[in-house]
Amino acid sequence: MDDDDLPRRRDDVLAALIKQPLDPLSVDELDDRIAALEGEIARIKAHRTAATSQKAAAAALFRKR
């Protein structure tokens, strides 16, 4: 079963983050938040690349000839 098939948890951090109001944040706080999110995006992309490579390697290993 793929992770995409799983239901989202009620305490999904991403959903909570999206719902947070931005009005109370200062420009510096917004800049810090953007930098943190860009860092998280880079980390997720690296993980996705590694996972894709592992999946392709496993598929090649078990491929029928």
C-alpha cells in the first residue's frame, strides 16, 4: 500500500500550518517562515528522489525476465 492511499491524520501538521493566519506575523517573521518552508521543501525533494531511486532499484531487482 502506498502512503498516498492512507487517510490523512486528524493532527496533520500541514493542514494546521495552512490554516494559520498570517496577519499577526511581522515581515521578519514571514521571511523566517519562508526560509524554513524552503528548507523543508528541499528536504522533502531530496527524500522523494532517494525514495524514487530505491523503488526503481527494487523494481529492477524483482523484474521478471
